[in-house]
Amino acid sequence: MAEATEQPATAKTRKSLTGFYVAVCGVIALGLLGFWLWRAYTVWWFDADEAKRRQAEAAAKLGVPVEKTVDLGDGVKLELLLIPAGRFKMGSPADEKARDEDEMQHWVVITRPFYIGKYEVTQEQWEKVMGTNPCEFKGVKNPVSNVSWNSCQEFGRKLNGLGIDKGQFRLPTEAEWEWACRAGTRTRFCSGAADEVLADYAWFDAAPGGRCHPVGMRKPNAWGLHDMHGNVWEWCEDWYDRGYYAKSPRCDPTGPVAGAERVSRGGAWCHRTWFCRSSQRAADAPTVADDSVGFRLVLVPAEP
Ligand SMILES: [Ca+2]
């Protein structure tokens, strides 16, 4: 009789424990799902190792190298790096030091990998394609400057006309430029938030000489790009609109359809650090050219 009453009690205990374990597993599963969703939809920044891994992954998928060199002739080379597709918050948070109101933070998705110049376009590259050198600060490895947005378009047309690559050269969109500049960071600069560290990565007005400097002398960002901050401003493809970020499409934004000024990014040798921030926007008429503004090229890989 004792066995007969003990067995149902044990079965009841087992059933109760099973229910407890199922409940615990359910809570853990929900927690893990919540954590995964939080990571997937809010965390967009990544470190240098992850940046390199993404570059290698994108290159493997496309069957192209991460680093690509284009021969412009007579020993003049144009070096490019593959930037993977990805998702990030463009612009700056409201509490960023020295930010401007036109930098409203918003989600952007870059849907296609693209090549971008490892360096700003140099004077020797400009001269090879255009046959002229408009710069005040002469030097074959110095970035070209004194080039208007319109003349950069002419440079692109001539370069594409040479037929040296199946892809098309153009200026970066503003979104491509910032994605390339940030390289996974969410701080004021690709080097972090501190002005003091920026001097290792950029030429700005604290740098000696009061002029631009040969490209590639400062540290690169996590993608391997040099001088995204400072040296010369870099023209982008987009028209400038102060309120554009509030209405920008999420995927591959290309800027307003019309405007009076074109965007430039990154600051220059003559400016204070805050002008070199990843999200800082500047604009000028497409006919304006001065010794602080140059550009770098994007090459969109040809469809296989
Ligand atoms: Ca620059």
C-alpha cells in the first residue's frame, strides 16, 4: 500500500520539475532571441578585425581582390580598396561635440560593395588624365586641389573613356563616403572621439607647414583608407540640402535631385579638428575650386 501512494507523488514531482525546466528554457530562449534582435537592429558598429573580415568576405563573394591597382600608364597607379555593403547610422548623435544640425542621425543601407581610392587623387594622377596641374602646393604625391566639382566630373569622363577597367569611375555618394570614413566606428573620427589622437590619422591645422601633404603619410582607418579626415576636402556626387537627412531613402541614398551646391567631406589641412569629423558636411557651388578641396574616386565593379 505504501508503494501505491508513493509512485503517484514521484510522478507528480517529475511532472512539476519538467514544467519548471521547460519554463526556464523558454525564458532563456526568449532572452537569447531578444538579445539577437537587439544586436541585429540596433548595434551597427564594429572593430578593425571585423572590418577586415567583412572586406575579405565581400571580395570572396565577388571573386575580386580587396586591393585593386589600376595602371594609368607611365608608372602612375591608382590604388583602390573594396568596401563591403553594410548598414550604419549616418550623421551624428545630438550630443556630439561641435556637431551641426544638418547631421541628423538616420539609418542607411549600402547594398553593393564598391571600390574607393585608398588615397585622395594625386597631382600625378590628375596630370596623367587631364594633362594639367592646377595646384598651388606642387608635388606628384600631393592630393590634387583647386579642382571644381565640374572638373572632377570631366576627370571621371576622361578616365572612363580610357577603357582601362570594365567598371565605372565616379565620385562617392555622401553616404558611401561616410560609410567608408567611419569603417565601423560611431565616434567623431575613425580614430575615436579624442582630438589628440586625430593627429596620427589626419593633416589639419595643428599639423606643420600650413599646407596639404603627400597622401598616405598618416595612419589609415580600419578599411585601410588614408586621409579620409583632413589633408583636402573631398567632393561627393550629391547636391547639398541641409534638411535632406530627414527625408533620405534608407537604401543607397544619392542626395537631392537638384540644388545649388555640391557636398564635400572630411575637412582639410587648414581647418580645425571639428571640421574633420566623420559626419561634418560642407558644400560649394560646383564651379568653385580652391587649394583645400580635392576628391577621391569610387569604382563600381562591373556586373559579372
Ligand atoms: Ca581628405
